[in-house]
Amino acid sequence: MSAPTALITGGTSGIGKATAELLFKRGYRVMVTGRDSVAAARNDLPAEIVVVRADAGSLTDIDHAVDRAREHLGTLDVLFLNAGISRPKPLADTEEADFDALFDINVKGNFFTLKKALPLLNDGASVIFTVGAGTGMAAPAMAAAKGSLLPLMRDAARELAPRRIRVNAVSPGAIDTPVYGGLGISRETVQSWSAGIPLGRIGLPADIAEAVAFLASDAAGYITGDNLVVGGGMGIGA
């Protein structure tokens, strides 16, 4: 039996990169795409993992990425739609450019990556969206962009069910990734958030990678159209 295959968008750092490493260790042939940290990913990831520069907000780049996936992987058993950006601004400070960027990458990019990858998906494949980051952060445009992925995910799950393709989402809570540094948020601030998390710590990319690997596996073979929240208990109240 040939090794299973996985395409991970937004896979050159953080959650995507950790997921690529985990799936590779579990015997997958893996390709990752990303707009940033591409050279670092090529240095850090195992040489067998294919790293492709692609901007999820560009349909031309999406076409290129899918062509490379066809070339290197042939077909897909797992499609992890993890590419996304953050613009955590309050309503009054959100500009049209912020709004457009959030929807171009987080929504349009993920939609068209799924559409263009459909011919590569094997019957019985697993598709996973990253959704949760951006909700509950006093950032309405981010919440709108990320939140719109949930009905998209559920409708895709219904449409693809006849092919036994499962479509789910993973919603991370506060995860210690490089994205916060890019937003000017210090590590000390990020670590301070642990005080409000019932399990008492900030999550790690590896925590989300394990959840994605579960949703991709046969152990989740009867789960589709669902959203797995991985947040250490954030939101459950006192």
C-alpha cells in the first residue's frame, strides 16, 4: 500500500509546520505551501517534505500549488486548509484594505484551494479547515472572515459526503505561534494569557497538529461537518 498524502496550506510556520512534521513522522508524503518563512521551512523541515511558495490570496498561486501537488503527490488523502492572516483591529480602526485581505485569504483562498484540489482528492479523503483564531478578540472583521468558514465547511461536508470525503474544522484557542510577534505582541503578553485558560497554559502548535492528525485519521471516520475546539477550556466559564 502506498503512503497517504497530505497538502497543507499555510504550512511554513506555526500550526501548519507542526502538522507537516507530525504527519511526516506518521508515514505521510507531505507538501506544504506558504507565503512567508519559505526558506526557513525548507531548511527546517525534512528534505522529503515539498515546500512551495504560494499566496493563498492569489488564484494563480493556488493553481501553481495544486499543479505541484499533482506532480509530487499524485492524489490527496488529506487537505489541511490552514492558510490565513490576522488583522485584530476593532471595528472603528478596520480599513477596507484590512477587510479585503482577511476575506481574500481566509475565505476566498480556502474556498478556491478546496475547489481546485477536488480532482486530486481520493474518495474517503479528509479536508480540515483552521477556523477558530480570530473569534472573541474584539476584532469583528476577523471574526466575520473566520466565522464564515463554518457554514462553508458544513455545506462542503454535505456535498462531498457521497464520495465519503469528510470535511471538518479545527478551532485553536490561544496558541504560541510566530503570528503574535508579527502583530507586535510580546511573548510575555502571550504567556500572560494562560491565567485565563482553565488548563493553565498557552497551547502549542503541536496540540493543534495532534487534533488535525486525529481528524485526518480513520479514528475520525464517522465525523464530518464538525468543529473541534482545541483551546484548553477557553470559553467554558468559571
